[in-house]
Amino acid sequence: MTYLSRVRINPLRAASRTLLANPRALHGAVTAGVPDTAPGDRILWRLDADHPRRPVLLVLTPSKPDWTHIVEQAGWPDADGEHYAIRDYSPLFAQLAVGREFAFRLKASPVQNTSKPDKASAHRTRTAAELHHRSYRMAHRTAAQQLTWFLDRTGRWGFTIPEARTDGPAPGLEPSATDAQPAREVRITDRSRTTFTKPGTRTAVTLTTATFEGRLSITDPGLLQAALLGGIGPSKAYGCGLLTLAPPPAGAR
């Protein structure tokens, strides 16, 4: 059974500041809440900080977790209200069907794997794996690159992004046949670049992320379920890859 958790974080506490600033530290707190994991089990998480005073941690786990330690260290342990909520995720899978639409959110780390990166940093060094395969993994840094990365891959994740519902152009402003593809129902709501170090080393890890929000239409329920459970893109240990769905806004199909 799979569970989706929602945990409230108090950003004013000292422990919270560490967790909010360091994805590796937050990853450790997340894994500490799942007592039993089997080989191959995937834990996905995402920090939603739309409201800086009320950040929320979302976690997808293959077994029922306990978030008491996060509440005690980084929440409001003595306050009223629900400190965290845990819900069975399985009922969502029964709602997946071809053509059905959902609102979605995804925080991902768009990258390119290439032997000739577009803009290789002079300070960029290859990992052992890259040396073996003679290729670089480079982050896409511009919003246009990140959006293209996302739209080019939706088919392999079991969905497509519908065209944006907009009014027609004014006379004389119609797009030409050589213009870019029509706008889609997706936008990037947050872009960030975070640098942190691994414990016991001086190696710096730089994480470049983009948060995508919009509306999707299901083309393959099986592929979409696999993406929901397995995550999307790299850097899953650092809070990337968790795709969440919600009913579309009122008035949307």
C-alpha cells in the first residue's frame, strides 16, 4: 500500500531552517520517518513553500510512516490542529483513465546528458560515471530549456499537456506557420538553484530545479501510474520528481 503524507513545517525554528536550506538534511528526516523499506522501494518528497510562513512537506511512501520526529523538531508540537495527515494513495489509481484531465504540480531537475554540453562551465568536472560513458549531465538553466525538457517527455510519462485556452489573436497578429508551437496549459511557478555539501566531504552539490504546474490529459494510465510511484527525472533524493494530481479547477474539462 502507498501513502501520501502532508506535514506542516514551522519555518521559525532552528531545526526547520536547516531542513529548509539543505535538501540532503531534509532527505535524512524523510527517510527517518519510514521504519521498514524493502530493496527497490522508492520514497518521493517535495517541499511546497508557496507561503513562506507555512511551508508544507509532501511525502510518498511505500509503507505507513510516522512524522512525529519532524513535528517535534520542526513543527508546532504543542499547537492545536492537524500536524500531519497521511492518506492511502491507492484510490487515485482507480481514477486514471485515458482522456481524463487533472491539475498537476511537479518539482523536477531538468538536465541534458551530452558529450557536448551547450555551455560547459570551466569549473565543471566529470563524475566517474560520466568519464566511463564520456558524457556530461548538465542542468538546463533557462526557463525555455526547462519547459522544452518537460514538454518533450510527457508522452513517456503517460500524459500530454492540452493547448492553452486563450482568445484568438487580434487581426494582423495571427502566428505564421514558422512560429513556435501553440501555448500549452503549463507554467513554471518557481525556479531555484541550491548548493550544499555532503557530510564528511567538501564536494559541493548544485541542484537546479523548476516547478511545473498546469493541466494534463492522460494518454496511458499505466505509464502515468509508474511516473506517480517512481518519480520523474533525476535528483529524487533531493526533493525532485514527485508528481501530484488534483481535480481540475471549476469550469475546466
